Amino acid sequence: MVSRRDFFKKAFLFAGAGAIVQLFGKTNAFAALKPVLKDPECKGTAGGLGYVDNLALALKNKKIQKSLRKEPTKTWKPLDQKCSNCMFFGQNMGKHDNSCQLIPGCAVNPRGSCNSWTPTGS
């Protein structure tokens, strides 16, 4: 016969082990970042944010227009509004890389930009 104490010890042990497996078993923490414009999932999210891979080139080719105003708007972007100086850039699992918190699991170009750009330190 199993004592009540042994039963609860085993129940909590298995419940805890199951929670740990669920927490760490399906993580993308060690997966490589996918290229933002080549992966369909990344491309859809990036398109919704108005992401361009190279801000200077997009301004030069008139895909977007440059603004002289400081505040960013949907289609007007100042030249210094790049991923590299955005607060959402490069904070993936505590290591600095080309990731973006708004496009998880995808590598963005540091020279790119999107409509959700926020200056570092804001």
C-alpha cells in the first residue's frame, strides 16, 4: 500500500517535471533567426509593420518619402530612423543580434526601418 505522503511526493514530482518539459521543450531559443524577407511568416509580419530592408535605398528609390519632421508617421521617415537605433532591435534572449522584438524569430537588417520605430532609451 502506498502512503498518502509518498503519493503526494510522486504527484508533485511528476507535475513539476511535466511543467518543466512544457516550458523548455518547445522553445526556439537555440534556433537560428530566419531572414525577414525570405520567410513567409516573417515577411507577412514585416509587411504589416511597413518594414523596408534598407532605409537609405528605399528613400533613394522613392519607395517611401523622407520627412523633415522629427515624429515618424506611416509613410514619412527621417533618415536616422533605422533598426540599429530602435529600442526593439537586438534584444533576443539576452544576446545582441539582428533580431527584432516586433518580428520574433526573424533577422532584420540594421539599416532597415519600420513604422513602429522607437528611439533607444525612450
